Amino acid sequence: MKKILPFLFIIFLMTIACKKEQSIEKADAKTANISADSVTAIVKEAWIYGYPMFYNYKTIYANAIDKNAKEFVGGFNKFRSVAMSATPADTLVVTINNDTPYSMATLNVSDEPVILQVPKIENDRYYVMQFIDLYTFNFEYIGSRATGNEPGKYLIAGPDWKGNTPKGIDKVLHSETNLIFLVGRTQLHNPQDVPNLKKIQAQYKLIPLHNYTQQASPPAKKYNMPLPVWKEDDYNSPEFINVLNALLQYTSEDSSEKQLRERFAKIGIVPGVPYDSSRYSPETIKAIEKGIAEAKNELESEVDKVTDAGSLFGTRASLKNNYLNRAIAAAAGLYGNTKEEAVYTGSSTDKDNQPLLGSNKYILRFSKNQLPKAKYFWSITMYNLPKRFLVPNPIARYSIGNKTQGLKYESNGDLIFYLQASSPGKSKESNWLPTPKSEKFMFVMRIYGPQPDVINNSWKIPLVEKIK
């Protein structure tokens, strides 16, 4: 018996390897049977489809997997909170929010659900917990708008969980994917408010289900491919297929994507099946590279045309499987809120449609009746271009809004902001939002708790005026 077991084990391993080889060969055969133009078209579609997942994974990788990353929090299902506003040194996420310090976590619910516990939040403080699946759909919300400021316990489950809801749970949140990024935002009233903010953030808890129910931990789910090391260059080459195959293991296939996934399989995009470019002909590789180039050009072109970011973020149902919009959202500002939660607007051009330049001086004037209506608050944040990072400046002011201390209104109720690199003068510095000294720039206005006229786009932000 002792001699037979090793032999049987070898046979078992050979069988597994054979099945794996057959899966790869099937993918190769499918690719060989379609034209180069078809390969290019499918690659273009797949590259756009996977782009937001890849850059979502960049954050996930730094947050929960890469132990050498400054953003590493110690693994999955752990919060990392920052009790201060963002600065130009924070470059992990583009167009970073500067109003509500973050509490972030990567959830892996492959093995079991996780419970989020939140404390009582005082009524005059806005907070939100935004749940983003691996696809980058905002699939659920907890917070001031969605659930109120009372304490609560919420169970977050993956697509395969079929268990019973334990006692004490206020709501079950179902995700299409087993990897989830959680972005918590808690309003900071002013610098003196930091100790209060820290107390609140310390009470945000993530509890594995087995700990909550005081039971044994479940067996770990096994995946055929490991999560990849994140490399920027991977998405600019045929290697993007391998990355997608690893990430797609953590997703469920929506019924609306059955035919889409079948097309992807023709070029080797199959969850859990390793992709090997050496098995493909030079003509096929050339067609894949062409598809990548066409997709990149289309995405870059469309990002420059964005005027209404509100339609770029939301659930699968609200976005209607618009994969290009999903990619544009990831390129322009990953983890944007659904418009019912917050509306984003802004500009990178002046009223004459000329690029905003740090070497110029501008004003942004709101008439009394043009100020946005928000249940909570609104702000304007400055970013450089093309990086979309916060702008270093002598007064360390990266955003300004209706909660800014010392803000001055005109005698008729109008509000004027000064957008320039140098001080507009002591009497106007309260309303000064510093720009880069020479770079191009853009600004984003965030409206938290937007009212109907903001949500439905009947309200418009004024145009920027260049001054001498």
C-alpha cells in the first residue's frame, strides 16, 4: 500500500496537469481559428473591460498584499484610517478627496463574509462607507444618506455565500466579487477636530463571520492562479490577459456577460487558466498588441471629453454595462461616488475653452443664486495635470468650500474664488485656492448630499474667467 500511494499521487498530478494543458490548448485553438482583425477587436473590448479592474487591483495590491508598500495595512479585512486631510505626498489614488479623511480596507470574502460595525455618529457629521466590487461597481452604501448616523452591523457576502444571517445584523450586502474595496469617508470639520475624528475611526471594525458567531474558521477557498504582482507595464502588453485571468477568478459571471465572456475566451481570457504568449503565433501577438493600442487611444481620447462625471459611477444596473464609461471613470478618478451620494463637476479649461495654466490668474464666480444646494457640504479641490495629484503651495491649502473657515462673500451674496499660483492679496487670501506655478491644472467640485437640481444636471457650475 505504501508503494501504491505515491504512484497514485503522481497519476493524480499528471491528470491535473493534463487537464490544465487541454484548457490552454483549447484557448490556443480558438485563437488560431479567428482572423487577426477579430483578435484585435476582441482585445480592444477586453482591454477596456479589464482596465478598471487592473487599476482597482493596484490599490488592493498596495493595501493588502505588498508588504513593502507604504499603504500596506497588514492584509485583507483590516482598516487603515487617516486622521488628517490628504497632501501632495498621497499619490496612490488620482484626484484624491481632501474633505473627508479616509478609512480604507480590502475585503476578501472568498472563505466567509465579513461584518462591518460602525458606531453612533453625531448628527452634524457626514460619513459614508462606499463598497466597490472588483469590477469597480459601487454596489452598496452605508452612511449618513443611506442608513443614517445610528450604530449598526452589516454583513458583506460574496457571490457564493448561502449561509443564514446571524442575529444582530442590520443588513446583508451582496457583492458580485470576492475582492471588495471599502472606502470610508468621515467629515473633518477643522484641524482642531482631529481627536474627535480619531475616536470615530477607531470604532470602525471589520469582523470575520466565524469570529462574530464564535465558530471555527471555514476552510480556505483555493484558486488555480495566484493573485499577480502588480506591474504597470503588464497592462500595456499581452500579459494583461494573464492578469485578467487571475483577477476574474474572484468574480461571478453576470448573466448579461455570457456572450462577452465567450468572445473573450477566443483570445485566451478564461478565469484561472494561465496565458502563455509563447504559444501564440507572431501574427496573433501583433493583432493583440494592435488591439491594446487602439483601446488605449480610444480611452485617452474619451477621458479628455468628460464633462459630467456623475454618470460614470454607480451600480451595474445604473451603468448598464457601459464598459468604456467604467474605464473612463477609473482613469479620471477611481472610486468616485454614485451621484445620489455626491456629485462631481469641475473643469480644466476657462470660459474661452483654453487650458487652465498655472502661469495665468483666474476667478471662479458664483452668483448668490448659483451656489450649489447640498444637504451636507461642498468643496473645490485643485489638481495638477496630467498626474491629477494635489498641488503643493505655500499655504498648504488643497481645497476650499462652504465649510472653509473665514470664507468671505460679497455684499450681494456672491462668492468669488481666486485660482492662481501667487497670493491675490491679504484681503482675498481667505478665498484663494492656489494653482501650480506653471503646469496645466484642473479642479473638481464635490457636492455631498446633492439636491435634485444638482443630480439631474439642471444646476451648472460657472465658467472660469481669466484675469490680468
